[in-house]
Amino acid sequence: MALLLRRSVKEIQVTRGTSVMDAIRPRDPGLPAVGNDPAAGQLWSKPGISYSSTLPRTATSRTLGTTSPFGEIRISSTASAAEQALARVHELVHQFLTPRFGVLRTFRVQVAISGYTRVALLRYLEEALAQTVALVRVQGISFVLEGIKFPFAMVT
């Protein structure tokens, strides 16, 4: 093992464990923890929408809506009706992109969240798509460019 890994026995024991079985066990692929599937055992999940007055706030703005890794949507009940409509459509796009078919659902959610958090292009595409669809449905076709620029406004 030490020859194959080009490390000393001590380095292998520190990083992988003291027994041979610990050393040869495959490493965790690094997929994020997403919690338990709320629709475990069902062939098709049907995530819902709820309204909450206690959504997390960032340093620059308040959060109007969130989507859980399994597609459950929470929308701020303290926002105006127009803001709630915009947030609802935006989060519905995220929900649409969430795996819902039961076979390997947790694994597919982990892969999707991993891509969203680690690959900036995937995050940009999903956020731009969600905001563009929301703005066009709620406010009209003239807001397409604003939706495409939205992910850049999130960063600043």
C-alpha cells in the first residue's frame, strides 16, 4: 500500500486509519449532505409550497424564498404580493429542476447540489433561468435582460 500510494506507513495511518480495512476502503466522493428524503419510498415526490415569516436574511438583502434540496419551497409571508409572486415563480423553476422520480433520488439530489455549489457556470445558468422566467411571467417580456443579469446582482 505504501508503495502504491507513495507515502510512508505513518502517513497512511494518519490519513486513512490504522487497520488495513480502513486504508483500502474507498473514500467518500465528497457529495454534500442533503438530509433525509421527505418522500422516501414513494415513486414520485410532490413537494409543496409554504409561507413563513422567518426566512434567513443575508447581509445585503432579505431572502424572499428558498427551495430545499428535495424541492420544498418556502416563501416569505412578510413580502409584498408582487414580491411573493416573483419569488414563487422563481422558486418553482428551482423545484422543476429538482429530481422527483424515486429511483436514486437522494444520490441525484446530491449530485445536483454539488454541481450548483461547486460550478459557477451551473449556478449562473440556473439562477438566470429562474429569474428570467419569473420576471417574464410576472412583469413582462421587457425584463428578459434584467433576468439574465440577475446572478451578477446577487454577487455585488
